[in-house]
Amino acid sequence: MDSLTSRLRGVDTSAVEAGDDQEAPLFVAGSPEEAEQLRALDELLSPEARTRASESLCRMCLRGRKYDLPRAAALVDAMLALIDELGLSDPPRTLEDDLASMKLVVPGGSDFEGRKVCWLRLRNHQPGHGTLQDFGRVVVANMLYAMRGEEAQQRGIVMVNDMTGLSRKNLDPGLFKYVTGSILPRLPVRVGRILIFNPPFIVGRVVLPVVLSVVSKKLRARIVVVNSSNPQQLHKYIAPTSLPPDLGGSMPFDLATWSKHVAHPDSSLWEAPAEAPSLDKKWSSRAFFSEQLMHGREAAHLQAMNSDPALVASAEGAADDEPPTGAGGNGLPSLEKKSSSRVCFSDQPMEAAHANTIRAGAPRQVLSNSSSELNAGIALTPSRLEVLRARYGD
């Protein structure tokens, strides 16, 4: 036991992110303000990350680092490197067996603060059977599964360390050092609370005091020791509906289905599509022409219309014209006259958008749900177009 405690003293948990119960997220998930943060993050990404990282990964990293842009950008690179290091794009078959052992499980529930429940049972861990990287895959696969939801990305996780049946042979200081030093710091995960449930006498009296002395002050403040074998004591922190039956809860849990699903993570969580547009285009809510909606000949037609000098020159004469006034007097052409104007509805079906972009004589207008100026029906003469481009970007 002396050698065990001496090895624990070399553990450094300072890089593990700890959540804050009192701190609300800086931005609403999916809001225009968060979209602006995503675009700003894109500017800080490495060339490889800009090409490779998916929107989901960048969003997870941004939320996981509380919108600290430099730290989020560094995390994107670190997480891509971790996924490559562990081979999660094509995980070994042993991962499914390791998950089925239930060393670590994310059953799907959340605590009262919205943090995803992670259930750790180290009594099922046998040091020497498998490598540290094998356990690292279990952790990362579970965290990817846990971080699928917006609330978990912003709020973090609650770890239920179920020590029921734990013995000395299950303890592995090297594993603790590896997870806290090399795995968790490279994941978009914030640890909001650690519930140490039913620790054995020797662990509670000897090991835990050493662990508490080496973990960071912020992480130590989030550790709660539940000295009881009664799982109802956990219900002070997590509702029974968010816990599996083994923890006194009522949440259904199918181990076989869960382990197969988690063992084969969807690479789209971190890999961008092969020919995806750049992040600034993907996240631009004010794009004048949506690449996601306009394909094929329609997109080519619009691009040619924008780049043709003759069309640009024809619009110069209308630079000081008043916006066309329709029947409602709101600056929009009437429905009967819309075919005579170059109008693009970025959120309407492609056939209608193409039908409304035929003629080039009238000042171009763009109607979009994401800009108050555009929704107001302001004609985009060249001078106004420059103002909007300066404000919102291309």
C-alpha cells in the first residue's frame, strides 16, 4: 500500500477542466452570438484543423472551454491528435469487449444541473489485462457519446465512482495518471462533480486522503464522498430517473445495445466531409447565397450573375434609386411583379429561388431570416451592398 500511495503522489491533475455550479454558459447554444464565436474560432485554427475538423468538434471544443477562443483552438488540434493516437476512426474489436465490461458507462441520464452522468466501476478493471491505450479508448468513446447533447457540452459531466466491491488489485496509479494527464485534458469535457460512492474502508482511510492531496484545488472542491452502500444517497445529486437500476434508479439500460453503439463512434463527430465548405462559409448565417441550398446549374447561374461585369454595370445606374414599392408599401415588389426583379429567397425551395433570379435589370434583393436589414426588404444597390458586406462579411 505504501508503494501505491507513493506512486499517486506523482499525479498532476491541473490540466483537467473543472466545471462551475454557479457559472451559466456565456452564450445560448445555437444563438447568433455563438455563431459569431464559431466564426472567430475558425480564424485561429491550424491549417489542418480548418480542413479536417467538423462543425460538431469545433462547437464541442468551444463550449467545453467556455468560449475561450485560443484554448478552444488548441483543443481542436489536441483532440484530433488524440483520436488518431487511439485509432478511433477504425477502433479495434477489443473496444466493444472493454465497453461491455462496464468499467465506464454513460447510461444517458443527467443530474439536476444538466451534466451527463458517467458511471465508473473500477472493480471491473484488471491492471495488466490490456494497455493504457485500451482504457483510453473506453474513456474517449464514452465522452464522445456523452458530449452529443448541447447541455452536456456546456455543463459538463458528473462522475459516479462506484467503489462497491473494489479491492487493492483493481487500483492502478499509472492508469489514474494517464487518464488525468493525457486523456481528459484533450477532451472537451468539464468535470462538474465526482461522487465517490461506497468506498471500502482501506480506500477511504488510506488511498482517498492521498488522492485528495494531489488533485487540483478546483477539482478537489467537486469531490463528494458518499460513505454508504445505500444508492438512495446518490438521489440527493441525481434523480432516480437518470440512474440505472444498479444505482437505485429506474432508467432503462441495455448493455449490449449501448456497447455496440459506443464502440463504433460516428467519425462525422470530428471529421469534416471531404468537400465541405470552409468553416466561415458553413457558419455564416448572413451569407447572401446559401451554398447548402443552391447546387448545380442554379449555383453556377448565381455565381455568373455576380461576377459578370455587364450585370454589375447595369446595376450601377440604379445605385441611388429608391427601393421598389409593392402593394403593401414595405419596399418589396408585389407578388405579381417579383418575376421582373432579381430576388433570391435563401430559405425557399431551389426551384422557386431559381425562378426568381432570372432577370438582371432591377436592383438585386436578398431575403433572409438571419438579417434584419434584409428582412426589411432593403434593395441591395451596390453602395448598400458594400455596407452590408463590411458589416457582415462576404
